[in-house]
Amino acid sequence: MNVDFLSPVEDKLLAHNLMLPEQVIGRNLQIHTQQQGFPDLKNVSVAFLTIGSRLPSKESIHVRFRRQFYALFSGNWDFTCADLGVIKPGERDEDTLFAIQTLVYDMYQRNILTIVIGGEQENTLGMFRAISGMNTYVNLTSIDPKFDFGEPGVLVSDDSYMSKIITEKPNNLKQFTNLGYQSYFVSQEELDLIQKLSFDAYRLGDICADISETEPILRDTDILSVDLSTIKASEIASSKGIANGFDGMQMCTLMRYAGLSDRISSVGLFDIPSTALGDQLLAQMVWYILEGYCYRVNEYPFSTHENSTKFVVPLEEETLVFYRSNTSQRWWIEVPKEGKHNNEKQTTLLPCAENDYKMAQKGEIPPRWWKSMQRSMH
């Protein structure tokens, strides 16, 4: 493990940590310190790190976040979490991206869920390159009020991290999903591009109406990137935020779904507001990722041979087949795809919600099924 990219946690935080009750998270972490060095990752399941900044500030996010997070009481967790320290700010943005790529790649190889905290959302590119570099197809989900493909007035910009993700060769992006976009921040041309690329986008209002519909999306995600500007400004007492957005409880619910996902290997939390309430909410979001991780049931990849119940729904134009896990009560739907040999029919299992099954019972084909069919034809 190359630890040259990382600085240890500051001594003043460690001193503050010792003043906290023994049951809090900060007293039960494997921490990268100057005195004890880098932690042994042998039994670590989840690790987090923060991104240092080249810009001077009174108190960096890595200090503010840890002060809040260390003081939270842990749940009834049966896994080990590590604080890897702070990524040293590179002279160029590419240096930081390379450090993130190297560290996330190493954690992925060790089967450790990695949480990257701080900096701008462009750092998602480093996380993506870490997984994509193994010639592995990647599902990427972004929680963001915008799509980030280009600059204002430019549909696709060379400076946009999302544009780089969709144009880099080899292109290993299998699926991109945006959660929580707000229509007045998005042009019709951007929506057309999303549809042309067979990507998915869900409006803020639709998600808030039933946030549980996001669980199957996050269950099928490899990387989650979160722009914290998607939180409504009044929730975090920010004078620079936006009027509408997710509230704190909704964000924590999304983070718990992310932790529950057997597939997600890395989560990035970016564009963090500099407010006391923002620091508190950030710490609680990470807490909920860990809480979700504790209840993972290791059903990815899901197999019909596992302990599940099969439901067949015959419709006029198609027969839909659903599976419900007897362990987690989560749902999957069979989606046909063309076989590579002899044009034989094959199927793949797509995470879905119970509402998709209820919709099929009423004679309607769920949109999730149609979108998956469209992607398979590309």
C-alpha cells in the first residue's frame, strides 16, 4: 500500500479524541497517526479519507468533519473501520486525481468500502478511473441538482468530469444515473443527451415523493458521487446554497441505502458547505453509510438459486418474472437480452422495487424494465 499520498490525522484531533467517551466512533477506529503510523488493513471493512486543500483556510474540512464524526456513538456494528488520514494536495488537479485513483484501486482490491470526503465533485473522475482501469464495467450514480456534462451554454465540455467519463477510452461506463436533478437547472438539450445515451435521471420531486424507489438504483451501483449542494440551504444554514433540495433526513436515508448496497465499492462526498450544521450533517451521513454497511446481506450478484420466491406475471405483450429474496425481502426482475451465440435468449436480473411487481399485476410494464431493455439494445 502506497501511503506517500496521505498525511496522518493531526495530533490536536487525537488529543480531543481522548477526551470523548469510550463508546464513540473516534475511540474505536483504526487511525493513521504520526506516532503509530498507517493502520493494518487486514481486518478492515470500511475506510475513509479526506482530501486536503491547496487553499489556506482557518479550519479545513478534514478537521471539522472529524471533530463531529469522532464524537458520534457507533451502532451495534460488527466490523472494523479505518481513518486513512488526509490526501496531500497535489500541485495540479491531476495529481490529486491520481492519488484518489491509486488509493481507491488499492481499497477495491482489498474489498474495502472507501469513503472519499472533501474537495470538488470533479474528484469523482479519480474514483471512476480506479475501477474502470481494471477493464471492469462501472455503474455510476450521482446525487446532484445538475448533470455536470458541460459548462453553461455548452452541452459537453472538455473541462467537465462527466464529459471525460463518457469520452475516455476504453469506455467502461455501463450506466449513469442522476438522482435529484432540478428541472430549472437543466436544459432540454441535456435531457435529450441523457435519453440518447440511455442514462437515467430522476427529478428531486419524484424521489421525495417515494425515496424508497432509489434503493434498487443504489443496489445496482458501483460508485456513488454526492454533491452536497443538493441539500437545501435552509437545512444547513448556508448562505451560498440553493433554495430547494433534499433535507437532512432524506440524505441520511440515501446514505443508508448506499451502505446497504452489496455492490457499491466507493462513495464520494464533495462540495461540502462550510457551516456548523453542514459539518454535523456530513458526519451523520457517513454514520448512516456505516449503519447500512452493518446490515449488508451479500446478495450481489443475486442468483435465482439463492433463497428466493419466484413470481410470474403474464401480460399481453410480455411475461414478467420477479424474484423476492427470502432473506432481505428485496426484489429483482428478469430482463431478457440477446445471447451472443446462436441468438439464444438469455436473461439478467435487475434490482427493482415491490411497486414494480404491483404495477405488473395491474397490467403495466414497469419503466425500470423498459429502460433496461433500451440499454441492452445499444
